[in-house]
Amino acid sequence: MFESRPELIKVFSNFDSKDVSELRDSRLLHDHALRVMATVEAVISQLEDMPEVAKTLKEVGEVHRRYNVPHDLFQANIYVCFCF
């Protein structure tokens, strides 16, 4: 993601001072990726209960809002994670 869109590093305050090549070994980025995959897994396991899916995604959205992640970026990432 950061190689194709390096401007996105600025969204991650923990990473914005790092070079893209440094992020491959970043524990923080690894932990974030694990949380993303846990969310994907949770949503998949809840597919029979759409109100629960909506609740999970709303919670994730609220966390990202507190970090000032641009709405369009977050929305695009949700689409990529769950529509492909």
C-alpha cells in the first residue's frame, strides 16, 4: 500500500517519519495488519447477522475517526477488504 501510495504514510502517525523500506520490519505495522485481518475474520464469521457486521464496522470506523483517517480512504479500504 505504501509503495503504491506513499502519501498514505502520513495517515499513520507512528510511521510518517519512516521510509517505506523500513516498514517491512515494523512491529507496529505488523500488529496493525493483524488487527485488520482479525476484523476481516470477525466480519466473515458474522455474515449471517448483518446488524452485528454493521456494529463491528461502525466500531472500526469510530477508531479510525479518532485517528483522523480521511473518510474516503477508510471507505475505500473497507470496500477493498470486503468486496473482493
